[in-house]
Amino acid sequence: LKFHRIALHWAAKVRQLSLGWWCTAFLLAQPLKIQQAKRLVMRRPVHVIGAGSLGSLWAASLVDSGVPVRLLLRQTPAPAPTPAHSGHMSTQNGHMSIRVTSHFTSPALISKAFCVAVEPATVSSGDCIDTLVIATKAFDAAEALKNIAHRLSPRATVVLLCNGALSLTHMASKLPSTTTFLVATSTHGAWLEKLPGGNVHVHHAGNGATWVGEMPLREGPAPSEEQAISAANAISAEGLGSMPESRADTERRLWLKLAANAVLNPLTALWGVKNGEVLNRPEGHAISEKVCEEVADVATRLCRHSPPTAAELLSFVTSCANANAQNWSSMHQDIINYRRTEIEHLNGWIVDQAIALGTTCKMNSKLASKIKKLHPKH
């Protein structure tokens, strides 16, 4: 009996010690959880200006990842968009709904709706912006930055996410030297469907990748690798995660992306087809080869780090066409909706650089002229 009482006594002690250890472990874990929660609450939002297909896709994906987002919109007096809308949107209660449908998933499509906080892009006052992603059309990018520059924090990061980024290097001169100006190159493909009440439906038709690095040809000190990594982490999103890269890789990638845009955008717009159809046509393949030869010639003279060859450019164009085969290009969407295209920042910019270098780009010039004739806004 005495032995039994001793055994019970020590069993109780063990239970107390065990309970105490678990309680101690739980209490020790709380400060870490509280700190993590505070960091989440205190994290400054990523501001995205430009509610087109890619801007809306990024905003929704950031929300899906738990990152606070503010989508900056142009305002319109009209209560709701129309089929031939100018691109302005209206919202209610400071939020809009963005539905994203992934068309590359198998066997069934995945569609999710996200509630995204919005505010006017033209507001004269507002919270300081630490991270700004510019996802407008190329011809709107400089003005968009000018209108929002007064809200940038002293050490803000500005990430340019536009087609024709090589034509926008002058934007860096408008920013303070303390601002980190980066460029994002993405191969994701998406097109936008506008819904009543200012809401949108993004069709994510091509799953790609995104890279972030220093904007090439910028004067002054270059941002450090740590700044690029910080910016990449700030705009990373589930399924659209951005990867930091060196300035040499970034410059080279921008020339690759320029070639893809210079081939796929005008030809899909002129022929009324999706990306995947372009290189399936003998004429499309021949035009692609000529465009890439001309881009490679200009890149050899302007690209400071390992300019891509014509063969490398054509290979990249082919991979983009295949990855986004079911996507309608942005220029095709602009043409059918009577909107201004970015042709001056793509084929038109290539032609301008060639002229300045004392050479010609006949195929790029031909494509640019045909697109301009399609729409009176050019």
C-alpha cells in the first residue's frame, strides 16, 4: 500500500511537470505569434496603379496571398461601364470585385472572386506609398507616376510592369535618387472582361513567370541586390511570384519580351486570332523571323550586357506563343474595343531606334503602319 501511494505521488508530479512544460512552451510561443500578427497588421499595402488585365490579376493574387493591396483607379462620372468603355471604372464603398478564372488548369477551370480595396488615382492626399506597381498602358505610365509621385515615401520602391518598358527608361529621371526604380518582366497571359458596376473578370489564359530587376539605362547609382529582392518579395503573389535577377539579366530579358510583343501583338490584332495561331501560319513564322532579325540588330548596338541573337529572340517568341496559345493579346483587345494601342512603344520604338542608329527596320515599320491605320486614335 505504501509503495502504491508513493507511485501515485510521483505520477502526479510527472503530470504536473508535463503540463507545466506544455504551458511554458505555449506561453513562450505567444510573443512570436503576436509579433507575426503585428507585422501582418503593420505591413504597408502594395499600391497597384492600372486596372487592366495584368494589374487586376496581380491585385487579386496579392489579396489571395494575404498581402494588403490598394488598387488605384481613374474615376468616371458614368455609373457603370459600357461595352465600348474608355477604360475608366466606377466602384462602390471603396471596393471592387475581381473574378479570376485560370484557363490552364486541368481537368476543370478554377474561378475565384476577390474583394479588392480601391481608391482614386488622382486623389491629392492619402497614405504614403512604400511600394508602387505601375501596370498601366505604356503611354499612360509617365503621367500616372507624375500624378502619384507626391505620395511616395522617401525610400519608396517603384516597379514598372508595362509592355515596351525599354521605351520608358526616362521615367527614372523624374524620381528622387533615394527611390528604387525597378522593372518587372512577366510572361503571364490574361485578358479582361468588364462586368456591371465597375467589377471585372480576369481570364488568366497563360501561366508564366515574373522577374524583377534594375531598370536598364538609368543614370546614377544602381540599386543593390538587396533592394531588388525586397521589391520582388513585396509584389510576389501566389502563382505570380516574382524572382529577383541581375541588371544584365533584366536588360537581356526586356529585349526578349520586346521581340515577343513586337511579333504577337500586331499580328494577333491584324489577323483577329489568339497568340497560338500566329506561328502556326507560314506567313506568321516568316514575319517573326524578320522582326527578330531587326530587333537583334538594334539590340546589338544598344544592349550593354549580352544582347540576344535573332535565334534566341525567335525561340523566346515561340515559347511565349505556346505558353499563351489561348490568350487574346492586349493589342487585339485594344483594337476590337476601339482603344489606343501600344504600337509606338513596341514596333514603333524599334523603328525610331533604328533611324537614330542610321539603319532601317522595314518589317517593324510595316507592322506599325498597318496597326496605326486600323485605329484613328493613332
